[in-house]
Amino acid sequence: MMTGYLRAAAIFTGLTTTIIASAGPEVPRFSAMPPGGPVLGWEALKPAPKANDTQYTLVREGGHTVLKAQAESAMSGLLHVIRVDVQRYPLLRWRWKIAAPLQTSDMRTRAGDDYAARIYVVFDYPFDRLPFGTRAGIRLAESVYGQKIPTAALNYVWDNRQPVGTLQPNTYTDRARMIVVRSGGERAGQWLTETRDLAADFRAAFGEEPPAVVAVALATDTDNTGERATAWYGDIEFLPREAAPR
């Protein structure tokens, strides 16, 4: 159990001790950045000191700038700190594409906890509402890493074998829930737009109403399996309920 919380802390090393709310739910758009330039408004996310870094670059594709991720036995990501009222902006929309799913990953095991593409959403869940054992594990993790770690997170993943709609706890901590949005290689190589109801997903995952979002992140990771993966990410948006899926 304790090891799990330490891993969870590592996953979100980009979170600062003090969350500073942004002016609104505007995530920095890759499409507004020049190809080859810096990824503005996003922080590096370095979970495992011994793992290689996933390489993230801004590239031009289909008339738009997108973020390209290349991982080889690697795990690092990008994170944007933002405060979003889920009651006002319950929808999350993004575009993504993968070259191919991973071959040997298995989300049911720690050794297989790798994904060609994933989007994290971190919530401001009250610490004092957690069970005693969970609080103790988080305190230990924070003492080791010297920073606050998330108390609730949703992970939207492109898996290789579990069916779409699978929802389960992460193998390292049950405070992060995995949701399979895409699976397998049938749609690999295609740009896909996803729209998720954050409020509904949080209720399904944790059985209660969601608190505010405090960060969004993305990662292409292969450090456990040692595989190679390539993915592309488009803009990520928080939207009001009236914004219908497209």
C-alpha cells in the first residue's frame, strides 16, 4: 500500500504545494504555438528518476500545430495547473492519435502500467474526507517527495487490450481511477476527438459529486514494458454542458 502512494506521488511531481487558480478554464492550446517552439504554459512531469524522458515536440500536421510524443522505455509528461468548476464546465474534450497500441502492457498489473496515450485530470478532493489508512499513505508519500500529491484523479487511457468503458483503480493507488476510452489498434493512425462528462465519470469512479479540477496532464509512457510508442495530442478544452459532443 505505501509503495503505491509513493508511486502516485511520483506520477504527479509537477504539482506544486500551492495550487494557483487561473483566470478561467483555458488550457494553453498547442494549435496556437509555433512548430518546433517551446510548449508554453505546461510544466514537465518527471515521475521516475531512472526512466528516460518521453520526448515532446510541437509539429505541424493537417494544417494545425499538435504535440508529438515519442517514448522509448520512457515516462515523463506535461502538466498544466488550472482550477475548473466542474459544475460549470463538466465536459472535457481533446483530440489524440497513436501510431500503434503497446503490445505487452496490462493495466491490471504494475509491471504493465503503460499506455500509448493518456490524459490525467486531478481533483481537489478534501484530504480530511479520506479514510485513515489512505491519509497515512499520502502523508508518507508527501514526506518522501516534499510536496502535496493528488487525493483524486481520473486517467483517460488508450489501452491495448481492455474493452472501452473499463473503469478500475490504478494498480498503484485507488485514488487514481483508469478509464479506457480507446482500445487496440483498429483506429490507430487516425485523429479522434473525445468528449467526456467529468462529473459523470467522477461519480462512477468515486461514488460522489466531483470537487474542482486543479490540474490536467498528458503522458505517453513505456517505462514498465520497455516498449516504444508514438502519439499526438491536440488541444484540450473544458466546456459547459451545452457544448454537445462532436
